[in-house]
Amino acid sequence: ATMSRDGADGAPPMRKRVRAARLTLAHASGLSASVVGGFACDPADASRAYYVAGGNVVSAPLKTVGQQGFLRGHDGDITCMAVSNSGRYMATGQAGVNADVRVWDLVTGECVHVLSEHDEGVACVAFSADERLLASCGVPSDGKLFVWDVETGGIVANGPCEPRDAKAVAFSPVVVSGIFYTFACAGADVVVYGVDAAEGKMGGQKCGVGHTKRQYCSAIFDDDGERLHCGSTSGDVASFGTAGCVLRALAPCCKGGALVLAKDPTEEGRFLVGGGDGTVSVFNPLRPPTVLDALDHVWKLKGAVTSLSFVDGEGGVTDGDGNRIVDRVVACTSEGMKYLCPTRKRLHDARAVSNSSKNDSDPSTEPLLLEESHVVPVKLVKFAPENAVFGAKNANANGNGIGSCVSASSDGALRGWTLDPRPNALMRAGLRTGAKPLCVAPTTSTTMTGWDDGNVRCHSNATGELLWTLPDAHVGGVSAIGVAVGQHFFVTGGVKGEVRVWDSRSRRLISTLKEHCQAVVGVECLGDDVHVVSASRDRSIITWDLIHERRVAQHTQRVGSINAFELFRADGRDATRMVSVGQDRSLSFWDLMEERALQVVPGAHAQECTCASLSPHGVLATGSKDQSVKLWDFETGALLAAEHAHCEAVRAVAFSKDGNTLVSGGDDGIVMVWNVQVAA
């Protein structure tokens, strides 16, 4: 068997040079669901919300697509967030060596203060009701408590944080004489502090609990400041009198922990409790609690409820002057779900909502699934063939023509999406065994994945059901997978360097090809289904003849491991041109018929290149550990566009079939959908 090229003279067909390209963000989907309170609706704009995604805060419309912004500045994962009552300010804290607290002006989107007194990490932050003060508590290894002046960024008071393992901090709404403030920290104990903002003095008193022992994880004051309510990991809410700092009542509300408390603005004394068991329940300190309260919930959602934020809703109740009153709440869960829920309707379990289209739900009667996202690093993104269908109930649904794609994250979650352009998950699959996906290959009806446990798995695109498992395909892990054009066989690459060919129907091993000495990072079947190209971290790209089971060509990158390579399929059935990216931060352009690289573009990124994708227009997209996504002209290697995309390393990029949409995924857990406009 011999390889050939299109064109009468043996050269690739000439293509028009891409003179310009524009990369614009259409939508970003992500959520750091482990950050309790990491989602907040904008008090000044009911249609907008803020949420934590890795080391970024995303500013986005609540229900519509587009007009998203990012608050960037942290160099580590954000661990806590608070928005002031008026919506003017936001405070965020991070973990790591640079455990800074950043204060943001939400009107301008600028960081106005970087407060750098904490070490190791910041556990929680809170604004005073008048927005003059900000309290921040460090993680146990830091053990510091600071009260800051929001306007100047100066320290008003500071001291050791008690309790040392504070999980929540909250200010009383009552300020005496404009200078005397009260706030509380909750953890293994509850401590109520008083602050004299004029003198810079601060003192605290531990609340008495008798023989009751709890670990507290949330805190909120009554409107009059006379009572403090703290949710515990046991699922009950403890009420303390602030005058004597003693426990007054204990009300069971949920199971799995009362992780978050939110004040209901439609009724005095009514609170909603977000539970670790996925319930949104009601806590009312004005009526005596009963043991049945733990069973009396408003909604049951998928995953532990980690954020509750009230939002203005259409058709909501109004006051005497006709002003609309907040009557809905956004609930975010540990599974990456964002729900818009009525605050009073008690209906059936809402798990079914997550398994149906967002458009099937009536937001006036039941929770509406606004968005679903990954909650850990996204490692893989790939578009499915044009005729692929995801979701059993959506046989004809394929977004607005953009297409369908598959993504996989480090927790083993696998999702099939349609893009409109907001990703809409129609297929959900994955493992809970701790195995991590290393590669993915979607087909028209199934999605094959390779895993670090050495297995190849195949899931149904319609239902997400695991159809079959090919055990022990490679020792150490399956790092690459490719499907023949005719889909009658597939090829896998292993962490140890083997390339193996398998029959698709019987899953019988056909042949093993071993010349690579390090992990295979990609395999591609040429259009003749006779030749396969594989690339490895050993810097080599090998073309294999499957009939004779031998190497017919080899290309070697000069320095640095190869992380990804892409064939230029637009050249036609016998495409032989390709590009590789890797550790040396350069782009290397190759022709399988030529021994040496056609062109090398050095310093394409500031850090290691991690991924690449080619569009039919001849546009190359690359992602890097420098957090950027860049577009290049494949013919000339010229830079066309660049965007600081993610806040951590970009791990995957993929073009749609028409080349007008690019999807990227990163270690920040965000899936970004980009519009690509090309001018030839």
C-alpha cells in the first residue's frame, strides 16, 4: 500500500490564505460547585449573576446567552465570595501561597483592593450591611481574622480567628451610632464579635451551647440583629440570642448538613435552607420546630445545595405600590446544576428536571434547570459527526446548527451537548470508580473513551448507558483513540507506547505496533483506512501500513515532547499535511511525504502548548498552559487572533464541522464556546 496526495502534480491543492480571523466568546459554562456561596444574583440587576469558576468570577446574564465578563486577578482557586447588599462591591478570597482577598467594584469591573495579610488560604468573607466593613477569616493553618475598611483597604481591626476552623462569617444588619458593628464566626464553635470601627477595637464572646455539640457551616442574622442562626453539618439550624450569646433553639431542617442559609425577602422571619441532601427547605424561627421539619422541603434537587440567591421573577408578587417582590431563588448544587426555583411551591422530586430539556420545564410551577456544567477540570472536548444525536427524547434536536460535542472531566464525568450556543447536556455518563478519561472518540451513535485504568469504554449517545468495556486494552492507560472512516475498526494508543488495532464488531485485537517508547498522544486514520498516523511524547510521528503492519514513515520533532497533532482533513480523502504542538511551545507543520518539517513557528505560546484543532477553512486553534487560545493560518503559520480564555491551563480545543464555532475546555472546569469569523 502506498500513500498519495491530491493534485495532478503530486502537491496538495492550493488553498486561499486566511488573512484575518476574529475570535469572540459566545458563552462560558462552568461552576466551582464546592465553593459554598459561590453563586450570587446581582442585587442591582436582577437579570445578572456572578459565580466562581476556578480562579475567575464569571459575570453573566441569568437566563440569556452572551454578554459574559470575567473578574480576573487570582492566581489560585477562589475559595469564597461575597457580594455587598447594594451590589456595588464583591470580595473574593483564594487558597495557596498568595492567599489574597480581592475587593472588586462591580460597576467598573475593576479590582480596587488586594488585601494580602492572610497566609495559606481564606475560608470566608462577608460585608457589613452598610458596606463600610469587610470581614475575612483565614483557614485553620492561617488562623487570622481581619476587619477591613472597604473604601480605603486599610485594616480596622485584627486578631486570632475564633473558632480557628471558621466556615462562615456574617454581619448583623444593625449598626449602632454608625461605628459599632456586630458579626459572628461559625465553625466548631460560634463566636459573636463586636467592633468599634472608630477606635479599631474588637472583642469576641463564645456562644454557650450546653451539652449540644455541632459543627457549624453557615450563619445569618435576623433583621433586628437579636438572633443569630447557624446551620450545622448535622442538618439542623441553631438559633442564638446575641444579647447573652446562648443557644435558644435547635430546628432540624435537612440531612447532609445545612450548608447555606438565605433570608426570604417576601416574608419576615422566613429563611430557606440549602441541604447537603439536595433539599431546599424552610426554616422559620418564629414557630416552634418539630421533628417533621426535616421532611418538609420545598424542592429536592440533584446534588448538595451549595448556593442560594434570591432573584426578581416575572409574574412575582408585588407590594402595595405595585413594586415587584423577589419570589424566586437560584439554587446551585455540587453536581454543577443551576436551578431557578419558586420559593413556595411544593411539588414532586425535581431530579426529573435534570434529565429533560430546559425548555420542557415551566418556571412558574417547578425548578427550571438554567444550566449544567462540569465542576472539576475539563480534560477533553471533541465534536461529534454531523448526524450524531444525543438524548433519547431529542431525536431531531441538534442545537441551532452548530452541532453536538462531547466533553469529559477529571472526575470521570462524560457529557454530550448540543450548542445553542449555551451548552445543553442531553447525554450524561461516567464512572464513580476514580478512573480518569484520557481520550475520547464520538461516532454517530456511540462515544468511545480511553481511561487511565487501561480500559476502553463505549457509551450510548442517546442514553449515556455503558454498552461495552474492553478490559486491559493497554497497561498503564489508554491515551489515544481513533476510529476508521468506515468505522469497521478502531485504533488505540497506550501510555507505554503501543499502538493497537481492534475490530469494531468483535473487539478482537487485530495487531500491535510498537516503536514508540513513550505515551501515544494521538492516533488518526487516513482516508484510505489502510494507513494510521500516531504521535508520541517521545517526539516521533509515525505513519503505519496496517496491511503489512510496519512503519512506512517517521517524523521527529527537534526538541520537546509532542502533546497533540492534527491532520488537515480539508486536503481531502488522502490528506497528508498535519501540525504538531508540544513542550517546546512551537508549532511544527509537516507533510507525511517529506522528512523534515515544512515550517516551525517558535514561541507560539508563552508556556507549553497542550492541544490543537484544525478547521476546514485552514484555521488552526491552539491552547496552552498560558491560559490562552490562539488562531493561526495553517498555510503560512501567521497569527490571526489570540484571547486570554481560561484562568488555568487550556486542555482541549475543538472546531465544529463548519469551522465557525470553537469549543475549549480547561483546568478551571469551564467549557467555552467561541464564534470564529474568517476572512480569506
